[in-house]
Amino acid sequence: MGSNDAWMGEAQPYLTPRQAGERDAWSTEAAAHGRRGSQRLLAVEEVDPPDTVRAFLAIGPAEKVVVRRRLILLDDEPVELADSYYPARIAHGTRLAERGKIPGGAVTLLAALGFTPEDEPLEDVFAATASSSQCAALRLPPGAPVLVLTRFTASTSGEPMEVSVMTMTRHLQYRQRKQAS
């Protein structure tokens, strides 16, 4: 997706549980722009998380997490790699830890398990040079720039429940809300 294809995205739909039969947030967002959004599940694994994930999820040094790795497509072209990490204590025994699509997405399953996401998660964005594996997956030339957005989400009760790391090739626009002081 080139910069001239940008549109204003909102994080909120990705934090809102879906109703039965409702399309996922990415498919819905792309369709609103006359495009087709889809995703391909690449892996579901139990791993040692990156330090930032471990710290936010407040897990010990020996604890593992479940990660769901996905390739995000726009009109069948790769535009993003998305890795979502969940504490094993939440994911084990659920579809989060199984290979396969989750009806309504992970946020819907988490809400059904009692983990409703907070309204305003912390998001961190930085630019990076794509790794060789990212270049291959996203069909980028060596040394291509990417945006990396990391979303840290806790439940409404304050329990850390998900960290999503999204490596993007597309333009990103944000709408900021002013908070009362």
C-alpha cells in the first residue's frame, strides 16, 4: 500500500469483541475503502517472549507465552506481519493456543474468557529496517523501511492480556484525543 492509498484507521474496532457472524475488524476496515482485507495464520507457538513483552505481561523469567503469527493481506498483497502474544496462563486450553482461525478473533475469545480489553491501550510506533525474513514475507527489497507498532493491552480489570507487534509496509495515520488535565 503506497502513501497515496492511506486512510484514517482507528484502533477501537480491533479492541471490540465481534458479534456472531460479524466480520473481523481488518476485513471490515478494508471493505469500507472498497478493498479486500484478509489474513493468513503462519504459526501458533509457545515461546520465550521478547523482554518488552515479558515485562508488560508481568511474567517470570522461566514463563513462556503463546504467540499467534499472522500475515495481513490487502487485496491479496502482504502489508503487515502481526505477532500477538498472550500469557500462557490465559491461552492454554483455549483456541488462542490452537492453530486455526478464532471466530470473531482473539479479542472476542478473550472477552468471553472474562478479559475485556481496556479502551485506551498503550501503543508504541517506530521506524526500522526490515529484516531479511520480513523482506521475504512482505515482498520488500533488502533494506526497505517498515513501521513497527506495538500495542500493549490490559483488561478493564487491569490485568495485562495481550501484546501485538505489527510490522507494516503501509502508511499509518492516527487520530489523537485530548484528555482532560
